[in-house]
Amino acid sequence: MIGNDIIFALSVRSVRLHFLRSVLAALGIVIGVVAIASIGMMGANMTLSVTEELSDMANKLTVTPYTGGGGGMMGGPGGGGGSSDDDDAITEKEFKTIQRIVAKYGTAYTIMSESDQIEVGSEEGRATIYGLDAEIMREILTVETGEYPKSTTSVVVGPTLAERLDLKIGSKIDIGDPDEGSTTTVRVVGILEERGMSMDLSTDMAIIGTQKLFVGIYGGEGEYDQVNIVVNDLNDIDAVTEAIEDELNRKEDTVTIQDSSRMTESITSTVSTMTTFVMAIAGISLLVAAVSIFNVMMMSVNERIREIGILRSIGTQRTEILRMFIYEAGILGIVGAVIGAVASIVIGYIVVLGMVGTTEYFFAPGSIGYVPIAMAIGAAICIVTGVYPAWRASNLDPIEALRAE
Amino acid sequence: MSSPVIELDDVKKIYPLPSGDVTALRGISLRIDEGEFVAIMGPSGSGKSTLLNQIGCLDRPTSGDLFLAGKNTREMDDRELTSLRLTSIGYIFQKFNLIPLLSAYENVEYPYIMKHRKNDDTGRVRDLLAMVGIDENLSAHKPNELSGGQQQRIAIARALVNDPAILLCDEPTGNLDSQTSLQIMEILGDLHHRGRTIVMVTHNPETAEYADRTITIRDGMVA
Ligand SMILES: Nc1ncnc2c1ncn2[C@@H]1O[C@H](COP(=O)(O)OP(=O)(O)O)[C@@H](O)[C@H]1O
Ligand SMILES: [Mg+2]
């Protein structure tokens, strides 16, 4: 006994009869679905975790000297580009203005920074040297071992730098290039807690001393590379930004103000552009799958020309022949898409864990949603690909088809 | 006087081929009445199958008219002709032409399902199979597991399942040994006695003896 939809039953039997061939064709769809879904999920998880990380900084603003153009968004004080004695600096007067504006919303502090050559024992390297107010240092940095620097000869170092150069409490560092003049020797009094990449201050690979120490080495008293602002109430971010723009950038742009939302936007759009691009490449695998489905469908039609002739001769309509082959392509597509969906949850999970480092957002709709999307694309491609072979089958002349073999 | 079930009026069939047109039928006019058993004879290549294919609506005449039960088939589109093949014409081929993916039972049930949009719950399929001598055990088998004679019996059962007005047979015993041929002809003769209209192509005079009229075709014309 077969079901009432005998046409569907015939499609199923044809797929079963050529099991291996069907499996191989469906495998193409599986691979395509997995590729699209896991890449999509990876991008989504990257965006979600970056967004989450940056939201910790939502109440922070950075003010840097205007350099024309966009101003490097990831620049920060660690960039190592501008030296403190060039024209691109925030003056003491400008800082006072910022401080006055910020006063009722939160706090502002200055950062001096320079990238320079250093030497520890016989080992040479490069690091960012920050000059921070001694008071501020206590507020924004956490020392893991040791203490905060008080004198003009003591510094704290970031954990990555400490590990790389094997720095301990009491280690000595020579700052400056001996070929270009004198070097300054400082003593490590503390090692900082890991802080990660950040827009306002990246200390993991840096040496941090007082501003007095910094000016002693590089000069540039009252000239700052960056001003950081911490706002107490998130909603005041726009007001503070506007007020500073109003005062300092009225006649001409002198400073660039950045908040983390712009950075989030920028990273999100970078990630999504990248993801879309890689997904398009993954789409090529679906194209390959489509070709193999097309091939299998054409084979199926060509092998069954005589059978099609028989079916037509005993009263099967063209539309029913069409349906039979569309079903066949549909079965391959849907089976491939379902297996692909299961596989992409497993593989996607592994990829996200490996590439993003956390699967916290894996089951968020924005991430797991790529599975049904990829499934739909895979199944749809199959069915669309099956249309031409099916159309050909349905348009065979019954007499011609019966003569085949 | 019985009414004509099949009527051909100057039917011509030309196959256009790259190497030149082949004229298979050169103007055939004939009428076959209800309940008749007509044998069509003639040498190989004379146009017998072509003629039967026109009557069976598998093909369209190049010119001329074909009336089935009084209706001119020229005015029917592919959908109507297909549904005529399903409900009013039973076709038996020399090569049996069963559907390889379906069991014997399912082959017979197929036209029933296509017509009624449901499985046969009337026992008709089973009865027809019993009538042609296929038992339940055999009816579960696929065509390639059965002998030629068994396949042709199943084909006859399939042709009859929708109780067609006309049964068309194109050399139904052409692929069978004489013993089996005899059994198949007994079945067809029996159907004729119960009133079925049968048109059978054959080039075997012994087979033609079962018919009550013989039309001879030569070179695409009634001789
Ligand atoms: N589909 C076709 N295309 C081209 N020529 C055909 C086709 N069918 C039959 N013919 C030609 O028409 C003629 C009659 O063929 P057919 O009706 O099969 O003869 P018969 O059944 O009497 O042996 C032959 O010359 C044959 O080659
Ligand atoms: Mg013939």
C-alpha cells in the first residue's frame, strides 16, 4: 500500500533507489548550510561580545588633539605616534576648560604618552610610557603586586610587559635611545592587573609613571596627548560632548571627542562587513552544491525518460511529472538542510568558542537565527535548481519518451 | 445499430525529421463500434503503432479528425487528452511498460489513485489481479522480479482499473512465447465477450483470429 500522494511516494522511492548519489548531492547542501550558518553565527557572536565589552565604557569620553581627517579611532594614547612636543597637544588652558565643563557631570584627567625604546639588563624593547597624575593613578589603575609610584624615579608596569621582559619589583628599566642622548633609569615598584584593550588607556604593555617623571624625560609641561572624561550619568554623555564642542571647536576644530558608542558602531559595522563578505564566499559552496543537485536531477530525469513516458501514457499530467521531480529535489534539499542545521549548531558552537572565546551569546536570536536562515537558503536553492530538470521531464513527448532506452 | 466509439476521418501523420519528412499515415478513415474487437495487421513499418498511438491520444494527427465517443480530439488540450488517457483508454504495450519503482499491486492501483485521488478501498485492484491470474504473493513483487507473461497480465489489469471505454493493445503477445501468448489472448477474448471494445495491433494471423474484424494497413493506408 502506498499513500494517497503516489507522486510523492515515487519521488521518495527514486531518492532511495539512488541512495548514495542522493546522499552525496545532499552533502553539498549540508556543507553550504554549515558554512553560512557558522560564519553568520561567528560574526554575530563577535559583534555581541564586543558590544557588551564596550558597554562597560559607555560612560567614558576621550578628547584628543584634532589631527584633521577622521582621527584614528583606535588611536588612543598607546598609539605611539605623536610626541608631546609637537603642535598636536591639548594645552593646559584647554584642559582647564574641559575640567570646568565636566565638573558638574563627572571627572576629567590628562594623559601624557610616548612610545620609546627601553632596555632591561641587556634586553632591548619598545613600550608606551604614560605620564599620569599620581592621584588619578590610584583611582583608575589597580596594582596587583607592589605599590603606586610616588617619586620621579619609580614606575608601575603592565602585566604583559612585565612577563615579556621578566620584570619584578625592584627591576631597573632604562628609557630612551642611548645613541640619541641620555637615558633615564627608573625602578619598578608595582605590577598592574590585566586591563585588556581599551579605548581610554591600554596599560598591559606600558610603563606608567607620574607626569613629573614624564616631563623630566620628554619635556612638554602642560601639554597633554589625551584627556579622559568619566561621566557619572550615562545620559549626560551628549551634553558634555556638545559643551566641549561648543567651547573648543567653535571657530576651528582643535579637539576630537570620541565616545564608545561610535566605536561600537564602527566595530559592529566592520565585523558585519567582514562577515557578509566571508558569508558570500561560503555562498559559493552552496553554488557548488546547486550544481551537484542539478547534475543529480538531470541524471534522474535522463535515466527515467522511459518511466516518464509510461507515466504520461497511462494518464499522468505534466504538472504531476513536474511535481514529482520538484519533490525529489525538495527531499534532497530539506534532508540536506536539516542535517546541515544540526551540524551547524555543533560546528558553529566550536567555531564561536575558538574564534570569539565565549559562547555566552550563542543562543541569542541574532546568532542562532542564522541556522533557519541558512536552512531556508539551502532548501530553496535545491528546489530552484530542480525546476529546470523537472520542467524538462514534464515536457517530454510521451511517444518519444516511450521509445527511449 | 451500435454507435461508433472510434472514428477516424482522413487521418494523416507526418514525422518531420532532419533527414526529411516521414509520412507514417497517408489518410486513414475508419470507424470502430462499441463492443467490437478489431485487429490491425500489416507489415512492419506500415504505420500500425502510429495509428494506435493516434487513437490512444498519445499523439496528435498532423491532419484529419479523430472522434472518441463522438468528441473531436482536435479541440482538446494536453490536459484533457491526458485525462482521457487516464479514464477512457486502457493501453497494453508490447514491452509491458510497468513502472519499475512500484509493486505489481501498486502498478495496477496507480491509475485508480490518479483518477480517484485515494487508495482503492473497493477491492477492485485485487479482483482484477485475481482475474488475470496474479495471486497476492506475486502482487507484492516489483516488475523486474516477474516473468514477461506475469508482467503482461499485470499490464492488462492496470489498463482495466478505471474501466475504460477502449482497450488498445500494441502487439500484446509480441514479447511472449506461444504458450503464454495463448493465455494472454484468452484473457483478451474473455474481455471482448464481456463487451469491451478492443483494438489490437498484431502481425500474427493466429492472434488476429480472436478479433471479429481485421483491418490491414499497408504503407500508411488501409489496404
Ligand atoms: N516517433 C517517430 N519519429 C519518426 N519516425 C517514426 C516515429 N514513429 C514511427 N516512425 C516511422 O513511421 C513509420 C511507421 O512506424 P510504426 O507505426 O512504428 O510501424 P509499425 O508499428 O507498423 O511497425 C516507420 O517508417 C517508422 O520509422
Ligand atoms: Mg509497431
